[in-house]
Amino acid sequence: MIRTGAIILSFWAGINLLLGLGILFLLFILHKNAPALMILYGDIRANGMDARALATINAFAVVFNACVAGLCNLSLWLSGFL
């Protein structure tokens, strides 16, 4: 039972790690805006949005996804799958 739980946790953490790193890649390397803008405003380009608000949303996306990647990495390391 514990082994099954560790496998499920590792699968879940691996998917979240890929998602967090993918969003960080989108923000840093491709210089795109946060994907949350699509949910909030329906447009990822954020036309007509104040630059400070856009920078704040992107900064929150960077901090949150870096924390997600770190915690998922720690979870995979502790469960022995990394």
C-alpha cells in the first residue's frame, strides 16, 4: 500500500514539476506572459493592460511556479524517484 502511494505521489509530482518548469520556460525563455491571463482576461497578450499590473501578474507566476518546481523536486527526491 505504501509503495502504491509513493508511485501515485511521484506521478503527480512529476506532472506538476513539468508544468511548473514549462511555465517558467514560457516566461523566461520565450518572453510570453503568464498563462493565468488567459483565464482572467481571455487574452494572453493583455492588450490595454497597465504595465505594472502585467509585471505583477508575471512576477507572481514566476514565484509560484518556482515554488511548485522546488516542492515537486523535493517530493520526488524524498520518495526516491529522482
